[in-house]
Amino acid sequence: MKAYRIETTLTENGTLTLQGLPFQAGEPIEIIVLERQGKPADSEDSNPYPLRGTVIRYDDPFEPTLSPQDWEVLK
């Protein structure tokens, strides 16, 4: 089963019109309607890489997470 995504807006009277669907007339299809969450996909504010360009800092990445005394407890 293939899925086709179409974004549209309801008219004032609640009518939904779908055009340009890749199906033949008379072919049975299933329609699922989902509420749009968040900003539209074509919004200028949408950033697919929100962390790009941010500073990453590692404070002593090889420092043990346990003190030497705690290693004895794990044995």
C-alpha cells in the first residue's frame, strides 16, 4: 500500500476538496484525516538542523564517572 500526502485547508462550510490524486476513477481508496501539528512545513522559521552552528563543549570526557573508592563496591 502506498501513501500520498496532500496538505490542504477546509473551507468555511467544512468542505474538503482533493485534486490531482494518482488514482483511476472508480478505484477504491481509503482516506485518513489528521489535524496538522505545529508550523507548516514550508514555514521560513522551520529549521531541520536546530543545533547546527552551536558550540559543543566536553569537560574532561575521559574522566571516570566513578571515584576509585566506588570501583571497589562494584567488584
